[in-house]
Amino acid sequence: MEAIVLIDGNNFYASCEQSINPNLRGKPIVILSNNDGCIIARSPEARALKIEMGIPYFKEKERLNQLGVVALSSNYSLYGDMSRRLMSLLKSYCEKLEIYSIDEVFASVSRPHDSNLYPWARELRSFIYQSLGITITIGIAENKVKAKLANKLAKTLNSSAGIFDLANVNNENDYLKKISVKSIWGVGNKTSKWLIDKGIKNAKELKDMNEYEIKKKLGVIGQRIQLELKGHKCLTVEEIRKSKKEIQVSRSFGSPITRLEDLKQALAIYTIKAAAKMRYENLKTSSITIFTRTSLYSNEIYQKSAHKKLLEATDSTSTILKIILDLAIEIYNPNYKLAKAGVLMQDLSLSDYLQKTIQLYYYDTNSMKSRNLTNTIDSLNKRFKTEALSWGITLNKKKWEMNRRLLSDTSTTDIRNIPTIII
DNA sequence: TCTGGGGTCCTAGGACCC
DNA sequence: TCTGGGGTCCTAGGACCC
């Protein structure tokens, strides 16, 4: 019998920080979103102090200081690196692995003869803790939606010790009743409000709800959730990562901008990142969108996007830069303080797909030169870490860059920051 | 003063076709 | 006065996820 397992890192970002800095272990810490905006992760100690998720940092700053909570900017190169390590360790313990997010994995595992997966899960858990200093939670069930629920139960039930097998209980409904609709995977704010209005409060009640009514209001997504709650398998563990359908780079500014030059510079920097990402994924775009907006919390909101379709897909930074800088004029408005901007590469296709036949006809030295230049820049940047070589437009002073005042070191990815241990 | 970023999937409705 | 039906493709926007 096959079991579906959901494994995730507990308080992942906070655990990563505590793992590289022993001074932080056992202490209340919170991690802030980009721009040091909101609280997006908390250590258990911070959770115990009733610090909420998602609230703006500036509103809580004083209270955090009083309570002695350490706040850190998010350090994605650290979390990304820890994630890669976690995933490669998990591989040896699971048959199929689908990396679902930076700290979550779906896996499929065969049950042993006695059908008891607890010994396997306990061993895996301690192996990961020994290797990375990170605690994981393991939810086991017969499909993805239920594995998510099992993981949730593993975190909330005192008796579970981080592992819960929902397919190995004889009173499943009692457990489903413990789970509020809001915390079911795929049920968000809007849907849970609608369900609660209808008197549906928990997973058991959603499972037993009128099927027609669900289909009508929530479409196939709702239908699928209900079917999985009933025990069907609608979603499979996808081992092979599908190629991306869009690539986006966007940021809030450290301080708002009003000048066209600044907007252009920001968009250019995001474009350079987006194009490099595209080449890394072996993709080309034929549809480019840029956007900007004021703060969502200002009295008068301005937002605008501009879009261009391309006849031929491209991954060339210089080609895309030219387009973006033209489009920038369309979205710029001097009357507003712009708080955020971004670029989107859509309509992505695999690079090798087009090239082979078309190159014979469209072969020209300019495009070959530009390709060689791009390849050289990419490889130099890879070798010397990012930004070794870039475009002139990125050089002027940037007043608008995001704030990351509380950043930890890149200890696991940069030899210069390797921790020193004094014995 | 200060409120994240990067994705996916689905649906409704318009444009267009025969 | 009477004015088709059925299909596809594309896009924008909603909802959700971590």
C-alpha cells in the first residue's frame, strides 16, 4: 500500500537562522519580509509570546524590543541553501519526491507489512535533526489533501511528537472535526467565510456537504478538495518539476520614488535578474509586462501596467532591456509616489525547442555576438558571485533600494562568512 | 515615516470562426 | 415582424498557496 506523506520544516526560516547562529537557539526570534515589512516567520519562543504572523514590523517594533525578541531581515540565500540540503537528504528516504515549496515536500512511500510507518518517520526525523539542526513534521495519509491535514494534526496534537498517520486511526471523523475549514489546503479566506455562513465549520462537515452546492460555488477546485476528504486520489505526487509558466521580479522600494530615471533603473535591475533566471531555466519569453503602483495603504491608489508581445521569443537581456525602458514611459506618472514596480516574463517556451530549425534561416552574426556576450556575463557572474559584471544603468546611486537592515550572514554559501568556533 | 514576493490554476466573457 | 448555433482561443481577474 502506498502512503502519501507531507514533510515540512518547522518554523523553517527561524530554524535556519538558529541553526547557523547558536546564540539564537531557544530565543524568541522573528523573520521579516523583504523591505523589513511584515513578520513572516517566528520561532516557537516568539509564537509563545503571542506575536502574530503577517503584521507590519513597524507596528510591533517597540513591543518586540521590550520582550527581547530578535528581528531579522529575510536571508533567502541561506534558506535556499538549507532547503537544497534538506531535499537531498530526504531523497534517500522516500520513493517519490515532489518539492512543493522551499520548506515542503510531498512524498510517496510504500507501507511495510504491518502498515506502520511510525518507525520510518521517527528515524527520518532524527536523521534530519542530526544533519541540519532542523526539526521536521511528518503527515501521513492516503492522498495530498489528507496528508496536509495529518501534518497539521502532527503539529497541534500534543501526543503526536511531530508525526501523525491519519490513515492509521479508526476514528478518522473525530480528527477531521478538529480541523477548521480555514486550515484546509485550498480553502482560503473567501471560501471559508462562505462555508462558515453555510454552517460548515470543520473538515468533517465539508466532507459531508452537498456535492452539487460545492461544485456550483467553488468549481472543480472545491470538488477536488471534497473528493480527497472522502478518500479519493485526485492529485498525484509529481516528481518531475514542470517548467515555469511565468517569471516575475518585483520589489517594494525602500522609499517611494517620483522620478522616471529611478523607475527605469529599478525596472532595468529587475529585468537583468529576470532574464538571467530565464536563461538558467532554459526558457524564452514572448510576452513582457511591467507594472508599478503606489502604496496600497495610501489614500489615492495609482497602478498601471504596460505590455508588449514579441514576434520571436527571446532570452536576451539587452533586447528585453530596450523594450522595458520604452514601456516604462507608459506607466510612469509624476503625480504619484511610486512604492513598487516589477517585470513579468510570460508566454515562456523552452529555448532549444525553437532554435534548431529557425537558426538556419535567421543566423546572423549580431545575434551570435549578443548571445556570446550574454553567456560570458552569465558565467562570470556565476564564478564571482552575482553582480561581478552588469549594465551601466545599474550603477547610479540607488536611493530606493529595499531595506534589509537586520540581515544575517551568508554563512553557508559564502566562504568569507564561515562561522568561527572558539573552543 | 514604515504594511513582501513569486507563483499556479480556474473561470467568465469577448472575439472570432464556420 | 421575423435576425442561429456551436465551437475555440485568448485575456483579465479572482482565489489560493507558501
